[in-house]
Amino acid sequence: MKGLAFVGAGMAVGFAAALMLFPAAHGANDSAYRQLDLFSDAFERVRADYVHPVDDSQLVTSAIQGMVSGLDPHSSYMDAKAFADMQVQTRGQFGGLGIEVTMEDGLVKVISPIDDTPASKAGIKTGDFIAAIDGTPIQGMQLNDAIQRMRGAEGTKVTLTILREGTKKPFDVALTRAVIHVDSVKFHREGDIGYVRLAAFNEQTTSGLEHAVRELKKQIGPGLRGYVIDLRNNPGGLLDQAVSVAGDFMSAGEVVSTRGRHPDDTRRYQATRSDITDGKPVVVLINGGTASASEIVAGALQDHKRATVEGMESFGKGSVQTIIPLDNGANGALRLTTARYYTPSGHSIQATGIVPDVAVAQGDEDQTSKLDQVAEADLPGHLNAEGAAKKQSGPIIRPAPGKKYDDFQLAYALDLLHGKMTVSSVSTKSADAN
């Protein structure tokens, strides 16, 4: 695959000729060489007969994109510019709209808007489909191409055409691009409880969490009762940050394991830090937008019984993507799925997600809405789960009719930590009814 990435203008004929020099003794590999001959034939046919001339590098790039993106929803090819943008994004600052997306049924699907970005401020929601960008239909476009169209210089405008469940017609949303500073950690006190919001897992997340806990201890003092860690609509990010964040609540133990194609690919990640909360009770909030690295944290704290996980079932993005630079990044990079995540108990996060200990709806969902059902398992071509079966959801707790809350899930979490039953006196419906 690495060799193919080097194919440039005018190189396909030579590449195919070189393949013919391999002796038949390659045995099982002959099938691969024949398939590459097929690629070369198709390449030359397009090059010679397409309605207008096409740049050779464009054809090769499109071929690589198609090969990789056809494997699963999260594998992709990045050209050199997209690879550079990705590296900037993991450092916590990048240009664009601020949404985590995937591709489904030929459209771009929103996994989660990032807090305080143009997308979240404009009302883009989890589960929305982007059908067009500036009037150009998404259908037939590669995901990376769509992402590049949404990015641009700060202050420039872009119009997204949105399809939303419950809305009969598509509608346009005009946004102004901004430099996205992902402030991955926010915090404040809720009386005698520390509230910490983790919006993403970038290079600043662990240090931001530790700063937040130090400040909350100062603000609240010795009467600090516990912490709410809010992972709702957190699309994930860096694995090492997820491991260190989980380790900040644990004294020891496994945080997550990854298992790949071969037995020797298995890796186990242990908590190597210390509990910065001094053993105080913790409630972790999750929902359908909680994905990847945030599911690792929730799953680890749940399995070690270090936290009560509350909210709605998470997204289920439990696969590991490895970034493989091509020619040291000069030819871009592959974002290739290489393993699955497993919680300490052996539960595969992939396509199953984290089931909360206490299922609590926010209150703005109705029984026919799929807001909380937008999940990895709905994506075409998703990897199946392996390992221990997940536990079953219990009854879903909802606000009692007529009662209004700014944030019902948070209010319920605060009552859990206080040992109160004020908010728990609400209607419940079975998980099967949702």
C-alpha cells in the first residue's frame, strides 16, 4: 500500500510493467498482483477516454480514498494538507466550523458539535445530515473532501443544507468560519459539588482537568462532596489523554485494552497516576454523542466502580485508528482502523457503547425521536463488536410531566451525589419503549 501511494503523474504504466517482472513463484500474492493489473487497466482507460483530461495524481488520490474509506466508516486517506490540519487539531486549535462528522448513505452525518463553536452556536445537532455545502451536493463526495469544503479562512461564510428528523424539508444554515480553539475543559461549582465539563480529548485535556480539580478544591473547601464529570457530546480524541484522565480518578488498574488483527497486537493501558479527587464520589454524564476516548473513560470508571455513569447509552465508537504517514507525510497519511477498544471487564465498546448505570433522559426527547439512537451500529460498514456481552439498559428516568429543568440530567446527578430523592420522583418508561 505504501508503494501505491507514491504513484504519481505518468507512473501507472511503469508501475504495471514492474509488476509483470515478479516471478510466478509468489504464489498466493499472484492474486494481489492481478488485481493491481486490473487497477492499472482501469486507470489507463479513464485516463484515455474520460470526457476531459484528468490529472493523474487526482485519479490515484481518489483510488486510495475509495480503497480505504470502503473498509469502515472511520478509515480514510488524508492528503498532505488534510494531514497537517489533523495535526493542528489534536493540539487543540484548528480552522472550521467545529463538528465531528462521519459519512452515512452518501451524506455527512453529525456525530457531535463541539462546544462554543460556530456549529453549536448555529444549532447544528447530533444526528443532523449535511446534504450540501454552499449549494454543492454531498452525494458522491468523499468525507475528507466535504471536510475540506467546510474549512476555510476565519471570517469567511459557508452555508450548510441540513436534513433533520422531524423536519419535512431541508433547510439552510449560514455559518461564519472561525479559528476553533477547543477549550477541552470547563468547570464551575454547583454548591458543594465540583462540575467539570470535558468537551474533547486533545493535548491539553489532562492538564486542564487537574487545574479544574485544584481550583474547585480551593473554591469549595473541605465541604466538597463530590464531582460531576460531563462527557456528553464529547466526540473523543487522543487515546493517551483518555488513559491519563481515567487515571486521575483511579489509584491503580487497567483503563482499556486494544486488540488488533494478531494476538501479539494486544495492548493493555494501566492507570499510572493517582486519584486527584481524594476518593470523592463521582458521577459521569454520557449521551448518544459520547464517543471514542470519552467512552474509554466512562467504561473504565464504571468497570472499576469508581463512578456512577448516568445519562443515555453512548455512541459506540470503539475502534482504534492509527495515523500512518506516507513518505513522512509528504504524500499525506492513512487513517486506518487497526484495533478495537475493550473496557477492563472485557466489554467491546465497538457498536455497543457504554450502557449507563442509571438511564436518565434529558427531557427534550420524545419516544419516536432517534436523537439518542444515533450510534456507531447505524453506520454502514461498521465493525461488529467482540468480547463480553454488554449489560441491558434499565428503565429510563424522565422529568415528571409539567416540571421544567435547565439540565435534567445534571440535576439528577447532583441529587445522586447529595443522596436526595427530590428529582428522582419522576416518570419512568422501559428501555424497550424508547
